[in-house]
Amino acid sequence: MDNNIERRMRSTLISDTARNSAKIYQKENINTRRKQEDDFFNQSLDYRNFVFSPEGYEGVVLGLYILLIPYLAGLLFLYLFVAQASYEYFLEFNLASFAIIWAIGYEVCAVLIIVGIFFTWFRHINTRWKQEQARKKQPRDRYGF
């Protein structure tokens, strides 16, 4: 009976060392794979991918974008949410204050950009999770049994 206990202890010790070395290998494999993957926040961006302008006039067009897009977004916000899409109420506003309308539109644009970045980050995390799950999935038997 003592021999059986010693054999079990030896077999469990061997399997423990094998199991520990396998865990160490898996952790190293995961760490090296994660280093190779692109991180969402380390991606490089170029403003020329987002600014539609002729070659050489990027600065002028970017300045116009900075002035016009928030102003138009502010006008749209005032029309839809403050005037409740009523043209009569919208005409009663004092639209002479460019700075106030621009500031409202700037805040609207900022919120939309932050929400867009969040959804893009969430989609990136979701695709990485799906890739990890596909990697962990056991391969099907080749012969169907």
C-alpha cells in the first residue's frame, strides 16, 4: 500500500512539473502575441486622411473646417433641439452672435468625436476578443469522429 502512495506522489510530481512548464510557456506565448498585436491607442493617424482638400491647400481648408463645421453644427443643434424644428421659433433667435453659436457647435462636435472614438475602441476590443476565442477553440476532428 505504501508503494502505491509513493507511485501516485511521483506521478503527480511529474505531472505538476509538466503542468507548470506548460503554464509558463502559455504565458510567454500570450505575452509575445500581445506585443505583436496592434494596440488601439498606439495607432498612427494622419490628418490628410480626414481633410479633403487640394494638394498644398490643407492649412486653408483645415481652417475653414474649424470655423464652419462647428458653426453649422451649432445652428443645427439650435434648430432641432432648442427651436424644436420649428422655423418660426428658429427665426426668433439672435443669430448675430457667431462666437456663441460656434461654441455650442464645438461642444456638439466634441461629444460626437468622443462617442465615435469610444465606439471604434469598443469595436476594436470586440474583434480582438473574437480572435482570441477563435484561437482558443478546439479544432474539429478531420474525419468526423
